[in-house]
Amino acid sequence: MPDTADAAAALLAEAAAQGPGNTIRIVLIVSLVGGALLAWFLLRGYRADDTDAADEAGGPASRTDGGTDRDANA
């Protein structure tokens, strides 16, 4: 039985010497997926097809003044 304990200790020491392989892979994958979700969330507010919803709700797109005050800061 002492041979098994020595072998297990040697395997654990060898595995620890390899570094953070799986951990860094998980961190990279999660950060890439998170970045993609963040980009999707931020960019969905800039869709150009939102004029139909504003027309139905009586919003800014339904005005007849040409929408000049919409870009007042530009």
C-alpha cells in the first residue's frame, strides 16, 4: 500500500507543476462569451427598425416636424 500513496503523491506533484491550464481556458471562454453578450446588449439599442414601435405608441417618430429636435446635440 505505501507504493500507491507514493505514486499518488508523485502524480499530484507533477500535475501541480503543469500550471493553471484548465483554469485559464475557462476564464478565457467565459470572458469571450461575456464580451459577446455585452456587445449584443449594448448594440441592440442602436437598431434602425424601431420606428414602427414608436409610430404605434405615438412616440417621436410619429411627429410631423421633421424630427429636428431629435438630434439637437449633434
